[in-house]
Amino acid sequence: MATRLLLSLQFGRVLWLLFFHCELFFSFSFDRNPRFSDRFRMKLIIAIIQPHHLESVKTALSKVEVFRLTIMDCQGFGNQHGQTPAYGAEDFAGDLRRKIQLQIAVNEEFVKPTIDAIVEGGRSGTNGEIGDGKIFVVPIDDCIRIRTGETGPDAI
């Protein structure tokens, strides 16, 4: 009985030491190392919007001082399953609808204002309609500016 108690106490001590050292290791490596502290503080915002909302979204983004974005034509369907909406968008291929994809890389403090601006500019009416689009927010591990070699949030 005493041997079991001694073994369980030693096992508990080993677990505690293991936990304590792991906590020290991870807090040191993620809090003090600049490579890890910047990790996931940058986000890629991908927005799929209706083509006729592009100018209003760009205007709303400029109001919140977001000026860097990539715009691509794309096609697809979501909840509307390719049905022609009331405004009569062009058909590209059968049931696919023409959309615009925006890609915007921002630092953490610009995520909410950017999303709010896209929603403000991309929503049809006050309540929105099916087919207005989607916004995806994805963490960015790193960013490198090709010209200068800057990395991390400074490169955005």
C-alpha cells in the first residue's frame, strides 16, 4: 500500500514537472520570439460579392483606410443554386453566376473595420438578399514584401 502511494506521488510529481516545463517552453517561445508573436496577427479577408456592388464596397473600404486589395472575376453559386436573381445577372456557364472575389490582407486591428465596410457596401437594401455574398477570414502565417524583403505585419 505504501509503495503504491509513493509511486502515485512520484508519478504526480513527474506529471507536474512535465506540465510546468512545457508551459515554460511554450510561453517563452510564443511570447518572446518575435517570429511567433506576430503569427496569426495578420488575416486574409476573402469576400465574394455581386459585381454591381464593387464600387460601393471600394468606397466603403477607402473610408476605413483600406486601399490595398486584389479583385478577381469568378463564378459560382451558393444558396440561390444558380437561379437568376431579380436584377438579371449574366450567365457565364449554365447555372453559375458571375461574382467578384476580393482578397485583402490586413493586420489584426483592421479586420473588423474591413469586414464592416464590405458588409455595408455589399449588402442589398437594409436586410440583404440571397446571393449578396460571403466573407471568409483566414490567418496568414507570414507575408514577405518582394521588393524590400520585409516580413510579417510590416510587409502588409
